[in-house]
Amino acid sequence: MTIQLRNLAPCFEGVIPSIIATAATDGTPNISYLSHVQLVDDEHVALSNQFFSKTAANVRANRAAALLVVDARNGEQYRLDVRFERSVESGELFQDMAVQLRAASAQIGMADVMRLRGIDIYRVEAIRHVPSPIENTVFLTAASPQLSAAAEIVRRLSEETEIGAIIDAMLDGLRDRLGLANSMALLMDPAGERLFTIGSRGYEHTGIGSEVAVGIGVIGTAAAERRPIRVSDMSRVRRFGSAIRTSATEEHRTRIIQLPGLPDAMSQIALPMVAHGVLRGVLFAESAKRLAFSREDQAVLAIMAAQAAGAIALSESEAVESVAAPASPPDSPPAGRPFRVVHHAYDDSVFIENEYLIKGVAGRLLIHLLRRYLQERRTEFTNREIRLTGELRLPDYKDNLETRLLLLRRRLEDKGAPIQLIRVGRGRIRLALAGSPLLNTSLSRC
């Protein structure tokens, strides 16, 4: 069977370093290990060129070289006879490799050291399997794209109109149709500095409201660069480099919600969710297996991320058109026992019965709704009237109120709080109380 480059896709996942052999003009050989080799197309590969080296000098003088790549699934080796064609210092391919290198380097604290200087493009002239004394199963076919599953997930996404349902359709589809047990969706905070978790599947705790700074770790880098990040062997890097992680029991003290994650993750993939040129969030998945995500998987997930981003953008624009809530008589006091709500105004953090709930704009939103209830006994509100309320200090544009309310609603559900937000129609919510709230606002830091 003729071996083609596409058959060797697992050899280019960066799990086992590749080796390049070159020769100087006088025939002196040189061997170097390569940090990154990328499949370009059926005839070309790209090699990272991070430092000036003997290899670089040799290939400029003698364009012929030999490349040894290893299939991480079974240890099978392949020799590629290659010929140097050109160097590239910009463009899509360069950016893709640079982002992957930065993401991996950031995990080991070397983001400022391991920078891509350029990439060298080689034409592959021959591929030969290197015989092994140990018999192994040789894989020569790459996994086929799961297009039918992708089509079904896209169909479900296209039917949803509310942001929460869109997120659920995407994550459920990844789990049920694509077999990705561990995934999460994070949406961008309007300030553009952080992403917050709005949905997850397969983790011990949901992590709703947990945050990742833009530019930090695999998730943050995908957001900052607006490019997919795929890591096939996390044992080579420090997982979740500087991402905030804390135990759930420390939430009350730190006001930091734990980010979900697999402690033994070996593969991770993060894809930016972009619509109309605006970053809406990041889709993230991980696995305890090495080489869990192929290039085809990345393409399928990119479709999901783009479709979800467009649906979210449309949902946000339609919610602005909601009509005013109909006038209704004041509600009767709830029958349950009273519960204590403490609001710390300096960071708008909210505690219910001494348990931390949320902070920031979402916390401010909850306190606003509770005050309106205590003053007017109102429980139903529209997004439009909330958006126009001056005390909330929402920006005049792109306030992403829909996502903030969704975050608040899911966090209340996650905590089993005596306060719940119920969506009763497009751009309309209802405050559901299991008792009478006793609101206390503190101006000092606790």
C-alpha cells in the first residue's frame, strides 16, 4: 500500500519529537530534534524554526534532508525524504504554528522565551516505513470526519432561540453525538478581559461562573488569538498554566469559583466562538487519552463553535426587542422561611445564607431585582427595562445583558438557592422566591 502524508496525521501531533538529518556542503551530517512539525497538505510539511542553527545553515546550502516521524499510537517510524522550498515569517500557516507554540510554552512558563522566528516549508518526495523488530499494528488511515453527527448538531442549534438552550444543544451534541464526555462553553465578558463558564458536561462540578483570563492557558490563548488550540499530549506541558483553580470549599473566602477540569487530562482543544467579527466565547473539550482530537475533529468542532456564536449573536439582538412586562397586582409574600442575603457593594459580591453566590455585574443585577421586589412586590421584569436602569451602570452598548442574566440564572440553579430566575418569554424573566429575602448591604470589604 502506498503511504500518503494524510495517513501519517498522528505523527504530526507533537507527542513524540521528530528528527531532521541534514548535511553540510562538505558532507558533514547534522541531526536535530524538532519541537513542531505540521502537516500542510498532501505534498508538504512545515518545520518550526525558532533559533538559528546548523540545520538552518545546512538546508540553505543543501536543500535535501531526511525527516523521521513517529506515530505516537504504536511507535511506528517513517522516514520522509524532503526538500527545502522556502521560509515563511507571516501568514495563516505561520500564525497557526505560532499560536500552538505560545499556548504550549505558556503552560511551562516559557511564553516569552519560545517564540517562533519562522517556519520552513519542505516538499515530501518519498515516504518509507522504517521496519521494527517488534510487530505492531500499523494504522494507515486517518479518522473520517463525523459529518452526519455535525449536521445533526447544527440542525439542533439552528432551532434554538435562547442563549442557554443554544449552549445546551451544543454541549449535549458533543457528548451524545460526537462522544466528547468532557466539554465546556465560556462566554466573553463585555470588558474583553475574561471569559466565564456558562455550561459544562462531564465534570464533578459544573463550574458555572468560573473565569479564565484572556491570553492565559489553552482557553485564554484561543480567545486572545482567535485561533484553535489543540494539544495532544499534556504530559509535555503543565496543564492549565496560570488558569485560576481553587477548591469549591474556598469559594466563600476567595470569591473565586473553581474552573472544571480533568486532573489527568492528556488532550485538550479550544476553539474561539466568533460571529460578525466579534469574539463571543470559547468552546473547550478535553480527554484523558493522548491524541484524542484529530485535525478532522478540530474542523468539526470549529463548525459547532461558529454556528453557536452566530446563534448567540442573533439571540442577543432579538432579546433587545422585548416588550414591557404587563402590569400585575403585587405578589403575596412567599410562604417559606426568611433567608439572609448579604451584598458587598465594593465588588458587588452576593452571599446567600453565608454561601458565596456571585459578584460583579451579575451580583448587581440580582440585588437590583431583589430591591424592586421588596419595594414593589414585583416579580416579573423585561430585559429592556433592566437595561435602561441607571443604577446598574451597564454600558450603553454591547452590555451582553442576556449572557449576564443567563450566568446569574444558572449559578442560582447550581447552588440550589432560595432565589431562582425563570425565563417566561423572549426578553422576560420572573423572580421566584422560596421565602422572604432579608437584604443587607455592606460597603466595606469583609
